[in-house]
Amino acid sequence: MKTIFDKPTRDALITRINTLNENSTAQWGKMNVYQMLKHCTLAEELYLGKTKHKRVFLGRLIGKMVLKSLINSRQH
């Protein structure tokens, strides 16, 4: 499994990001370049504790269970 903690993987990812422009075609789903970079930036801010994510009651109630099932289903 690739991880950003391996230098070759990290270097390849940095190279890929540096070559993006407004005409780049999606290779990661349906997002355009702006949407993908915004998504990554917001996720990083959340991970680093710079922003807080407000969860609705239902998310608090069943969020962990759904997340675990999604993670487990992708590993098989």
C-alpha cells in the first residue's frame, strides 16, 4: 500500500500536484482541479485542528459505526 511516509511515493505525489493546471483532466474521480485542491486543503486543516467540523446529531449517533463499516468494506 502506498503511503506518503515513503519518499518515492511522496515525491511522485508532489510532482503530480505541481503539474496540475486548469486544463488537467480528473484522474481521481469527478472533481476538477480547484475542487480537489480545496478538498485536500480543508481536510488538512481539519486534521491539524485549524478548523472544527460541526456534526449533526445523527452523525454523532451513528457516524463511527458507518465509518468503520466503510473502512472495513474497502479493505477486502
